[in-house]
Amino acid sequence: MTPQDKAKAYWKENTRYVIILLIIWFVVSYGAGIIFKDALNSIRIGGFKLGFWFAQQGAIYVFVILIFVYVHLMNKLDKKYGYDE
């Protein structure tokens, strides 16, 4: 595998990770906070309706978790393709 092929494969896999993580974040922030709000409001967390909680805080928590997941995935990807330090 040439260095150019290795770089293309690396970026293809990196792009796939980013797209998957952005889809998860979209589903959580837009889906849970807006589309499924009425169904989720029947559940309460800490006295607040779950749909409201996702719209106000849940999407932010999920985004922070996804950042750590991305860091973990990228560390594995760097080692796989030999780009780690």
C-alpha cells in the first residue's frame, strides 16, 4: 500500500466516523428535542419532562460524550495507519 493509498483510506474512514457521529448527534438533538418531544415528555427526570431535558441539556451532554468517542476512535485509527506519535 502506497503512502497516498494509506492516506486516502485513513481519510475515508475518518469521514465515515464523522458522518456517523454527526447523525447520532442530529437524532438526539433534533429528534429527541423536537420531533419526539411529546412522546418523551411522559417520562420525567429530576422533575423535568424528558423532551424538555433533551432540548435544554441532553443534546449538549451527548455532544460532549461524542467528542470523547471521536478522540478514542481517532487514536485507534492513527495507530491502525501508523500516524500515531
